[in-house]
Amino acid sequence: MEGAGAGWPEPVVRVQSLSESGAATIPDRYVKPESERPKAALEPAAATTTEEGGIPVVDLSSPSDPATARAVSEACRNWGFFQAVNHGVPAELLRRARGVWRGFFRQPMEVKQRYANSPATYEGYGSRLGVEKGAVLDWGDYYFLHVRPPHLFDPHKWPHLPPDLRETTEEYSREVAALCGRLMTAMSVGLGVGETRLQEAFGGADGAGVCVRVNYYPRCPQPELTLGLSSHSDPGGMTVLLADDRVRGLQVRRRGAWVTVHPVPDAFIVNVGDQIQVLTNATYRSVEHRVMVNAADERLSVALFYNPKSDIPLAPMPELVSPDRPALYEPMTFDEYRMYIRRKGPRGKSQVDSLKADSATTAAVDVNVAPVGRKCY
């Protein structure tokens, strides 16, 4: 346990330590309100899904094929999530990335504590989001890193153990960021705008921000009472998730029910973030999702967040605004937007409500999602 300080309102407890203590119950701080707890079974509506019993699966083996852009666009419009297969990132690199970070979380606590984070940037080893005293917490630890822009890259925040963690994470980040560029092109083409349009709105390829969050969800003695990560939409632009290859846990909200994602081997799970929902005037949708934990197995995932340049005011692109579909959101920079989640932690999609240009107009547009909130934490 860390004492209160470094900006945290109360002592920080490592969830891994709680899990390894052998306690049969979880502390009250982790018990969710009954309405937010995972259900033993999904509602019947959740069974009505697409490929692989869940979110769409998109083959990226021919990225310049118009059919690929159509498939990406349809998934972003209808689900806000898809699994990307044949994406061009070597499977061997995916295995190495998982392996080095499993190795980090198996290091002695005193090693991990050298990298303890603060809510100023969240960079480093952490166990909570938000700084509200007395908040109900999630059952998970994490490690958060800035990759770019260069002025945010801090080599002192990158762990030295395992020895190949830095090199592997840098290579992984380069490869996945390049994939994000290809996806941005497909998304733009699917919107019927210029193929570089979304990337330009992000501040260009060199302006886009990249950060990585490695999520570690230890075994939990009462998984029915808590969540690894509370329901939220991702505040950034796009998220590319390398899910655990052994344990399921991610759920996506769909028509009022929770759909459990069944990861395809060597696939990425891609989801639209709030910034792209804003830029596309809710044509593409950021969708609530959450993470379950379980009593039998730990779980690890690696999320890369691809975000717009942080000081550019973002609003719906003029090409996607018309008298029949007026601009739904007021301009705001990503820097301004992400401060909300840094203060309060994940809160569904509550924040994007505050950006709505006209609540009555917005309510008339069915985006099949809760309103946008804006997680490169």
C-alpha cells in the first residue's frame, strides 16, 4: 500500500496484493452498486449477434480494396467495435508483447513500486482512475505509457524489467500505430470523404498521439460483485486492443444488453473513441464497454490509444454536417476533454452529453449508444 500523496486522495492499494492475500471477500471499496454488477447470464437480446458470437470480424488483408473500407465503415457505424484479422502485425510480436508485460506484473512489488504513478499524467504503475475520495474502485492494476508525441515520451517511466520490455513495447507501438494509420484511411473512405481527411483532423500522422495501457486483472474471490473496468467509452480517437489469449472478460453494450467478446486468435479488437464520434457527427459510434473479472484466472490485455493532437479544437467535420443533420457537438480540445476522466474515472458516456450543441436535436438522432464521454488517460 502507498500512502496518500502524489496527488492521490487516499492510500493506493495494489489489487494484485489483495488478490494474493488469500482473502475470501473483497473490500467494500470494490463492491459495485447492484445495477452495475455483472450478471450471471446475459439478457436474451445479447444472443442476437454477428460473427464469432459477437462483434463483427473484418479481414484487413487487402487494405486498399474498397470492400475493406466498406466493412470497416459498416462496423464503425453499427457496432463501434470490430475484430481485425490479417492486420499485418506479426503474431510473434503479439506473443512477445503479452509475455514481457506478464513478466513485469510478476516482478516483486518493490520493483513495480519504483514506477508508481500520480494523477498528474497517470504514466507508470497504477491501480485507480479518478481522484474522488471514497469512490468505488475497479478490480485491476495497470501500466500506462506515452509513446508520442516526443515531448511526452519519458524513458524514466519505462520499466527496466524484464530486460526486453522496452524494446518489445517500442516495436509493438510502432507496428500498431502504423495499423491505426491504415484504419484511419479505411474509415475516411467509408465516410465518402478524402482518404486522408480523418488523419488531417487529428493533426496529421505526425501530430497524432499514441499511448499504451497494459491492464492486469488479478483473480477475484467475488467476481459477481465487481468489475475489472467500469462501463465507459474511450475518450480518445481509436483503441486497438490485444486481448488476453486465454481468458475472456471484455463486454460491449449492444441494445441494452452486454455482449461478451470472444477474441479471435491473433486478432486485434478495434473500437471507435469519442473523438471520432465527434468528428464524424455520430456517423461512427463510440460504444460503452466494460471488463469482467473471475475467480479462477488472471487476465492481461494491451490497449494502444491513437488520439488527435491534444490542442486542436475538435468538432464535426463540415462535410458531415447538413440542414438535415446539424452539428451535434460543440468544439473542445482533447486536452480539455480527457481531464474529466482523470478527475472522475470511467463514467459510462456521460461526458459527451456536455458537448451537445442542442439536446433536443441530438436526442432526435438515433446513434444506438449512450451519449459520448471524451482514454489516453
